[in-house]
Amino acid sequence: MDAKEQRPRRIVIAGGGTGGHLYPALAIAEAIKQRAHDAEIVFIGTAGKIEARVVPREGYRFETIWISGFRRTLSWSLLSFPFKLCVSIVQSFRLLRRLKPDVVIGTGGYVCGPPVFAASVLGIPAVLQEQNSYPGVTTRMLAKRVNEVFLSFEKSRRLLPGRIKATIAGNPVRASVGGASRSEAAAFFGFVPALKTVLVFGGSLGASSINAAVRRHLEKLIAGSTQLLWQTGERDFSMAEGTAQALTPEEQRRIKVLPFIDRMDLAFGASDIAVCRAGASTLAELALAGMPAILVPYPYAAADHQTENAHAVAEQGAAIFCADQEISAKLGELLISLLNDDARRAELSRNMRSLARPDAAAKIAEAVLGYAGYGHV
């Protein structure tokens, strides 16, 4: 028996930059550990992004490479990107030779490119998980080099090269989402469970247009018996915090402003309706939580896929669509209408929950463990 057979299987997961790429990776890791307790999971990410804070806190080993995203306009990040990419590929080869993983998983974004590419050159089994209906550039470039691509949408197949193994698995969501009790969740944020609560969030980086609309309509949003849980992102946090501090003491007790929410399971559990973007990971979490939502798609997403996502969900009666350029004018009216209509919110919740794919992480984990040599799990 060789050394590889004697040790537990080691699985490398590369993904991050935003919560939309990181949290599906954590959901897959959780599902792997549930099925193979002895599996060793190592994450590869970047030092200055969300994964550097969240992954170690979750108890996983974390390694870094230098890669970073870039703006498509002329800038220092664009000019330096080729150099960073080359360095990150070299770092990835060194990491994988040292770690000797049995399989490498990439969950999208620039950070997963070098490790997945290095795995394909070294002959290590590799898979990709794509959250969005319009596959990201990393997925499109590496699809032919990996053993399998796990997709969230059937329509994504036609946007990838032919002759690849593509499986529709859905978007992985951590099992804790949708499982928090109202009383536990409200207590965590210092809210009163009996009051109606609006959750506003723009993903891990925040959403300036939504934040500006909340600021404009804030007095309406917390009038009467409404509470507001407002995740702003780092950039707008000071503005939102200052706005909240200008309220009366009674109003301040009914608003919680945070730059980032680590416990989204509790945020969903405490809330009655969400106002948010329409990224694929966000929609998967909303579905599992059965959370009614006003969807405000980010208008500059690749191929405008968030608008397509939001329309698809709204057409199934699971959410309200509002264009980004209209949210400033319409937010107060839309929220007040929904908060006063219990039957409408219940209908949205039922329809949203019907879209959930709770087995997505398990399906991917079982396939990954097969590539890692576990056999039937």
C-alpha cells in the first residue's frame, strides 16, 4: 500500500473573491465532510478577500495565491494582471505538488483559474461548479480541461464548449439556511420577533443603488412596527451608520446596520421580506429559505444575467422585479404594499420555496468523492 492510500483523501477547493463564489464552496465542503469524515479539505484563495476571513473561521486550512481581479478599462490592475496571473500559476503548481490533492474543485471567479489549470496539467482530477446562467470566463476557458462541470441552469450548456461532461446539479447552499427559528434569529440581531422585518443586502460587496434607495425611504421603512436589517457592504457602511444615528432612540432600536452579515441563516430566519440583487447564489439561498423578495438585478453583470435571473423568478410568482434605475423611486411603495399584504407574501414564499434545490451540494459532493477515490458514499 503506497503513502497516498494510507492517508486520508485530500480535497482542494479554489474559489472566492465574493460571497457568491465562496459560499457554494463552503456548502460543498460541508457536504463532503458529512459523507467522508476523514477527508482533509484545503481552500485556496486570496489574502485580501472574503475567503481570508471566513474560511479559517469555519475551521478549514487556507492557502493563498496572488491573483486578483481586474477592471476592463485601462488601469493598474489591468496592466498588472498578466504578471499576477503568471505568478499565481507558479504558486498553484508549487501548492498542488506540496499538497498532493486527490481532486481539485473550482467554484468560479478569478481565484480558481490557476489552481484548476495547474491540476489539469499535473493530471489531478478537477471539477468546476458554475453558479450563473451565463458561465464566467474562468469556467468557459477551463471547461475542456476538467473532468466535469456542474451547472445550475440547463441553458448554460449551450454557452460552453462541446464534448464536455456537464451535469445540472443546482446551486449549493449550506444546510443551515432556512433552518433558524424566528425567536433565535431575532434575538441574535436584537429584534422583536413579533415585528415585521425587512432584510436589505447587496451581496458581500454591497449595492450602492439599493443603499441609496433605502436611505431615501428610511423613515417609511421603519414607520409603525417595521424593523430593518441593513447589510451595506464596507463602502457604504459609514453613510448608513450615520443615517441611522440621526434617527430617534425608538427608531434606532428597530434598525441594525452591518457592513457584512456572516450568519445569513439567521438573517433569513429573522426577516419577512428581502431586498437584494439577483445573483445565482443569492437566489438559491432565498429559495431554500422560502424568502419573499424584491429583486434588483445588478445591471452590469456579464451578459446581464442577473436581469434574466430576476425575470425568471418573478415570472414564476416567487419575487417582485424592480430595475436598478427604478429602485430609488419605487422602493418605499413596493415594500409598504408587501408588508401590508400577508397573503401576497405567503404566496411569494411558497413559490420561492418551490424553486429550491436542497440536494445540490450533496450531488456535487458525491461526485467529487468518487473522483477522490472513495467509491460509493
